[in-house]
Amino acid sequence: MPRRNRPKGKRAGGPAPLRPDVLGGVTPAGAGVEGWTVRMSQKGGSDCPYCNRPIPAGKPHIVAWPEDEIELRRHWHVACWERELRRGGPTL
């Protein structure tokens, strides 16, 4: 007989879906830096400039670049971005 007492908030079959307000070009709360454009993404394939580890496809992460210089955009793990902000923000 299947279990019925699953913890509240958990769904069968994986993590809860992402809210649409944190993807697709919306700046996450507290993630912005003056003079930088900050977005959320789920596309992977890049290495984080903070820890130099790969960001797997499908994992939500930060994409940031100096305003008007999109060719300098970098993909960051969310935790690495938060650490960088505590250090004073990203630099080139």
C-alpha cells in the first residue's frame, strides 16, 4: 500500500517547479549591482568565475555582465554570486 504521509510542500517526482518570476529576464531580489545587468538562467555549459566549476544545464544560476557590454557576461552559481556581493561585487 502506498504511503500517504508525504511531507507538506514536497512533490513526487523531483523538486518543486521554479517560479516564473525568477527566470526569463527578471532580476532576482538582492542580486543586482549598480552598473551591472543581472538575470537568472537555467542554461548550463559555462564555468563559474568565482569557483571555476562547471554549471550544469538545468540548474538555476545567475548571468551577469557590465551594462552595455554583453560580450563580458559570466554565469555564476547563486551561492558564488552571493559571496562575490559580500566581497564588494564583481569586477572585471
